[in-house]
Amino acid sequence: MVRIGLMASPKPLLHRRELMAGLGAAALLPIWPAIGSAQGRAALALQAKADVVALRPGAPETPVWSLAGSEMRFKRGDTVEVTLANELPQPVALNWRGLDGVASAESLTARAPLAAGVKETLQLPLRHAGTLLCDLTLLGDGQARPSRARALVVRESETVAVDRDEVFLVEDWRLRPDGSAIAPGIAPKDAATVLTANGRLSLDITARTNERIRIRFINGCQRSVIAAKIENIDVRVMAIDGQPSEPFQARNGALVLPPGGRVDAFIDMTAPAGTTAAILVHDGKEARPIGRLIVSGEPPVRAAPLSPAPPLPSNGLPERLDLKGSTRAELTLGGPQGDWVPPPSFAATTAPAFRTKAGRTVVLALTNRGALPTVFHLHGHHFRLLDRLDDGWKPFWLDTLAIEPGQTQRIAFAAEYAGRWLIESVATDWAAPRLVRWYSVE
């Protein structure tokens, strides 16, 4: 696990912005054009199938499972018809991170796991622009093979002044001495840890001087909180967990993300041609080089850098939350399982963790009784991290939060979308089980 001892402060895992502050280690073309506001329809065919990934240089590729299909890039307002074919020998369930308000796509509460050899279709209205994630983790524990994640990019309707838009998806693997990979939920024993970026052991991103790159950093690791650092490069945070934030500089170019967390960063390449900056990822044990940012020898893309970017366009989340009349609930994470169950044992007939009326604000007190940091993920809505006295909140939205042992964090969200929604909890240990509950917005 990544502890704040790696950062600038001696305190343990703080809230996301404090974490990201640390880790001491032709003219304006092709600016992304404005996209019409009219809704479009798009199709996406996915196959849950056997795959391989190169995890050992010079050795045979490692068998894994993956979601195969075309690139998942759409625009805000699109409705995507997703067809999923299960070509694996066991049931699968899609797990969407950052997809607010689509109750009909919610696995376990609205959609049963898809049996082997079966195909289904679902509709995804993309209400919000941002960086999302899709994977097979809900039923992934203890499987014969681990599975790969997929990024889902939803572009803004408005013009965003960037020249390039790149995904940097970090995943971790546990390899046995024979080169086979262990799924999460199984004790790794003597397995070696391997990290990949976009499925590769090392990923180079090449840019021209004065080019602005949007890099969508995604933690696709199964259990690990990671710290990603670009050496000697200014990194400006623009969005967290798919929602625009108040822009700020990540100190020392560092970003800290819990499993499933996403950060959109703008990087202006002001360094001279030939400059190379290492991209490091710290998984709590060591910092590993996983890629490079390279300034090419081509002429500058423009004579001078772009002006500092304004905030990304809002997705329409409320400016303020009414905490006074809120629905309040306490959730205990870690420790004895209690009402938390592994996803295969989930039954929608069990009592929800809490109920609320649509339009109400919900305040949750999350207490980690376990011995390890625990990662909390809320489906269906994004939340604000509250200040200690409930007298304010941090200037960003989240859907995922890591909580230290013995710590209580308070969050609040506007329950805009009726439906039955999952809550996930998992400790930051490879062998720890993924656990779920659900909540109801009526």
C-alpha cells in the first residue's frame, strides 16, 4: 500500500487532494473541436474472452481474461448500445466506475451475471463527460485467471484546449515462478509483482515542444493504492474520478490513486527537444519506472506555450449540498464482514445499507475497523469528501476513497438517481475479498 510516509507529510493516508500533493520522488491544431449538443447513438461490442499479455521479457505471454472490443471513446450525450458476449467458461458481470444514474446497467441489483456462452445488450446514456473504467472485477476473486480493465472516455461537448488525449492505465499482476498469473482473492505467496501501462511493461508518450497533452491516469490495479510521478514535469490536475475539479498543480508531478481511481491531468511540454522524463509508479513497496514522456526533435507545435487552462466544463453536479436535512447513515468497513458479502453471494432481497428519497442529500460516516487501508467505492453517484466538522467539503468530486485503519471519513452526495445501487469495499491486500452491499434511492 502507498503510505503518506512516501509523501511530504508524516501522516497516513489523507484525503485525495492532500495525497496528490506529495510523493517526494500548426497554431492551435489539433485542439479538440466542439461537439454538437444533440444526442447521438453509438454501438459497442465487447467480448469477455481469453487473452494473453506480455509480462516477462523474452518469455511466453501470460494467459489472462479480458474485455475485447473497439476503442471505448464517445461524447457526452451519446447513448451507447453495448453488446456483451461471454466467451469465458463462467459467469461475468460488468463493473462500471464513474457511470452515474444508469440503474438499468447496474450489475447484481438490476442485471444478473451473464452466463457462459450467452450474449446480452444494454443501453448506456452517457450523461457526464469524463474518464470512466469498465472491468470484470465484481466476480473476479478466485477465478482461474485475472482479467484486464478497459478505459471508457467520454469527451466534453465544449471545446477543450488540448492537442492530444492519452490514456495511461496502470494494472498490477501477480506471477508465479512458472509465469502463470494469480487472480485477486488468492494468497500470492511467492508470486512476483509486475506492473503494466496500457498492457505494456513500459509505455512511451512522445510530444512536441509547447504541445499540451491530456493524460487520463487510471489505477486499474486490483487492490493497490498507487502513486504515479512524472519526474521534473509540471502536472496540472483537471478532473478526479471523471468529474471536473478546481485545477491545481500536483506537487512534484505526483498523483495518488486508489484502485479504480482516475485523474485527468494537463501537461504542457515546455522542455527542449530531446528531454526525457521518467514516469514512475510506487505501489507501496518500491518505485518502478513504467514509461517515459519524451520531447521529440520535431519543430514546436506553436511558438509559445498555451495559457493556463480554465476548469473543464461542469457536468452539472450541484454547486452546494444541503447537509441540514440530509439522510444520514453509518457504514463500517473492514473487520467482521457483518452485512457485507462477496459479490457471488449477493442477493437483492437483503436489506439495503440505507434508503433515501430522490432529491435528498445523503451523508455517510465511513469507519474502517480493519487492520489495513480499505477502499470504498460508491456506484451511481459521485460524492464530496466532507471536512471534519461537516462545515464544508473538498473542491472535487469522488466515487472512490481509501480509508486508513481506525479512521472515519464523512462523505455527502445528492441522491439524484432512483434505483438500486451497489457499494463496494475491499482491503488493500491481494488476497482480501471484494465485498458489496447496496442502497436504495426511491
